[in-house]
Amino acid sequence: MQELTHYLNGTHVKGTSGRFADVYNPATGEVQAKAPLASADEVAQAVAYAEAAQPAWAATNPQRRARVLMKFVDLLNSDMDKLAEALSREHGKTLPDAAGDVQRGLEVVEYCIGAPQMLKGEFTDSAGPGIDMYSMKQALGVTAGITPFNFPAMIPMWMFAPAIACGNAFILKPSERDPSVPLMLAELMEEAGLPKGILQVVNGDKEAVDAILDHDVIQSIGFVGSTPIAEYIYGRGCSNGKRVQCFGGAKNHMIIMPDADMDQAADALIGAGYGAAGERCMAISVAVPVGDETADRLIEKLVPRIEALKVGPYTSGNDVDYGPVVTAAAKQNILGLIQSGVDQGATLVVDGRDFSLQGYEDGFFVGPHLFDNVTPEMDIYRKEIFGPVLSTVRAQSYEEAVGLAMDHEYGNGTAIFTRDGDAARDFANRINVGMVGINVPIPVPLAYHTFGGWKKSVFGDLNQHGPDAFKFYTRTKTVTARWPSGIKEGGEFSIPVME
Ligand code: NAD
């Protein structure tokens, strides 16, 4: 059995707590490795290394720091297949989807190569007589990030690329379900020229997270994961005086107007609802057709497409549409919610409950499901299922459809499919959701825009990547400078103003 490590100060280090988490191959159900779960002492060791290394890194000019990221991009590209394979093996997603996970993180790294431009600061010449004023964007110091299982490459890179480009040291606590790719990323950063101690990986669970939350030296914490944990981390981190941004769960609605291209809408729903087995925070989990006729046409188009979905292990090649879910517990949770949908009166139009794959009977596969006649009180509507389950809620009008998305507690992503520019524009303006697609089912912003939901999908003020990341990972210092050639005036006792 492979024993995974932490990555501290440029070295793979075995865990010393004596506690481990099982890392599965979700396709076979086998435990393939064990990940060490760090104690508070191990976290403190990582912080000490980071604290020692960070000042020299912050003092390295931003162009040189950016060159490390440039080299890292090259290494990511050369190792793409290796990274994708390691990712699929622990997560279960297909190889092309795993490569996409790496690629979307790589794009954030590319964006961060522009750090010298983002960190330039501001300067006012002659703000007063003989007085210049300038603002600097300085690194915070030691920063940390806690990431979820579902994007083990992209989300760590969302955080560590801008943090490091800004001159911080970064401690990553990845998901204990799929920690291998984060460890590989840390190695590649070092190969790209990053000094030891600037990017470290501490594997762990709540104990390590709590140690991060309570450590005085850590200045900021980024979190992505489920909403209850996001809320907890935000509260405890903020009350400890840290800068915190937390991104939580989702329930993304797609509204299908009667004038939509129904083939396009159905194709979009298949990818957005079932891709990565629905384990995406931007997956569409609720379809809201407007009018019964639209709903009937949509369901008619969806059913054959769903029944044709190919579910299988990543080793079956590019032919597979989606793979297993991450753990047996995740599978049980999904099946429990499906049962609740049936019990609470929704119509299970496509029932994947008896799905089984020959040779992979112990894998965590879940067949695709489609519900119709779902209503807002049902658990399958209120809760995030995070599985290959699409719920259809029939709305009788556009207003009712918009109201559903507005009233839901989550506000990560949403989409409208229509040919009506007025409706699309009205929707984009009014909806209280952070990322909106117009005839685009998964509107994940590119690296140079920012990513973030609203409502219970986020805790904090700034989004991920894009210009917000440079705000999150720096603080502003403003200097007012005068170089007197000799004392010309006496002391002043009232506040200086510009007249
Ligand atoms: P999770 O909340 O279970 O775990 C996320 C991280 O928190 C992991 O590193 C885990 O070790 C840690 N953690 C778990 N329990 C903890 C506890 N009690 N105390 C402290 N730390 C704890 O989430 P997950 O299952 O890994 O990921 C799926 C969730 O992430 C979904 O809800 C999904 O919507 C969400 N997600 C959100 C976004 C976004 O940008 N909004 C992106 C991806 C995933």
C-alpha cells in the first residue's frame, strides 16, 4: 500500500501523527494509498518553514517571480498526461475531463505571469507642495488554502498561483480524498525554480484545518468546499483576525424558455448535468422549463440522450461520458436523496439505481437519473446532490422560473436558454446569482475574469482569480513623502487640506 506524504520545505515528509485517510480508486472501490493526516505540530512546522522563506521571496522582483510561473506552465504542459492519469485514478473523472481540470488551473497560472503589471501600485506626483504620494501592494506573508476533492488541480492553482506571484508563501491543505496531484504540483513548482518553503502541502482533515485557522502567523485563508464547512471556516478564521474567502455549495438552475432551441438545450443539459458525474459546483442540477409544452418537449429530447450515456472507468478511454463518484459514502448519500425524491412524490423518469458495470461491481458508479415534477419543498430540490441527477421543476411563467432561482439559498451559477434578447437581458440583470450563462450552460469565467457565487455559495468579499486575486493576496500601504530642502514653515496644528 502506497503511503503518501506531506511536502514540506521542498521535501516529501512522512506523516508523524499516526492517523491516515484511505485514498480510493473510485472505479474499483479499492484503497490504493493512504494519506497522512497532519497534527497541529506538523502544520506549525510548515508555517515555520514558510515564515522563514517568505521575506526573501517577497523581496525577489516580481518579474523573476513570474518567470517561475512561466517555467511551471511549461512543466505542466509536458506532464499533462501524467497529471491527468493520477487525477483520474483518485477522483474517477474521465481523462479528458482530468486534463481540463489541469488546464483550467494552468490558465490561472498564465494570468498570474502578468503579476508585475497587477502589482505596479499608484503614484501621485506633487500631491502637495513638494509632496509625492504612492501606494504599494505588498504581500501578506504566510497564506493558506483548503481545497475540495472535485478539482484537485484547478482549485489549488486558483489559490497558490496568485498568492505566490504576489510574494507570499502558501500552505495548501488539499482534500484527503485525492491528494496526489497537489503533491505533484508542488514538486513541479520547485522544479520551475520556486524556493523551498514557498509552496508546501500539508495533508489532513479537520485537525489540520483547525490548526491553520488558529495559527497566528497565517494571514489569509482561502477555502473551497461545501457550505457548512465554508461557513465554519469563515467564522473562525475571521474571528481570529485573518483575511478569509470561502466558496461553498451550489444548486444551479437552467431556465428553458419556450422559444429555446430544444436540441441545443437538451445537449447542454446532458453535459452540464452529468459531466464529471455531477460532481461540479457549476453543474446544472435543476432544469426549469417554462410551460408544460416546453417541459414535455424537453423531457422527450432528454430521455434518449440520458439513456445513451456511457458510464465507466477512465481506463476505458475517451469513450466514457462520466466515471464513478468519489467514495462509497458519496454514492450512498446520492442514492439516499434519490430515494427521498421518489418518497416525496417526484416522478423518476430515468432510473439509474440498478446500474452496475461488469468487472467493476465494487466501483462507486451511479447511473444517470432524471426527475420530473419536482417541487421546491422536496429535499432533491433544496439540497446539493453532487451526483448524476437532474431535477426538472416545471414553471408556468418566466417570472415563476426566475423566482425559483432567486429564492434558492445557493447562488453560484445559472443559465437561461432562449432566443429572446429581452428575456436574456432582463434575466442577467435581475438574477441574484454570481455567474450567469445565456445559452451557455456552465458559465465558468476565464482566468482573467473572476469566479464566485452569491448568497450561501460564498462567504467573503472578493472572488477567485482575475483582478480580485491580486487584491486578496496583497495589502495596500500608502506612503506620503516630502524631501524638504530646509525648514520653511513652523509646526502645523490643523489637519492639512487641499484648498
Ligand atoms: P468538503 O467541504 O467536504 O471539504 C472541503 C475541504 O474541507 C477539504 O479539504 C476537507 O478536508 C475540509 N474539511 C472537511 N470537513 C471539515 C471539517 N469538519 N472541518 C474543517 N475542514 C473540513 O467538500 P468536498 O466534498 O471536498 O467538495 C465538494 C463541495 O465543494 C461541494 O459542496 C461543491 O459545491 C463545493 N465546491 C464549490 C466550489 C465553488 O467555487 N463554489 C468549487 C468546487 C466545489
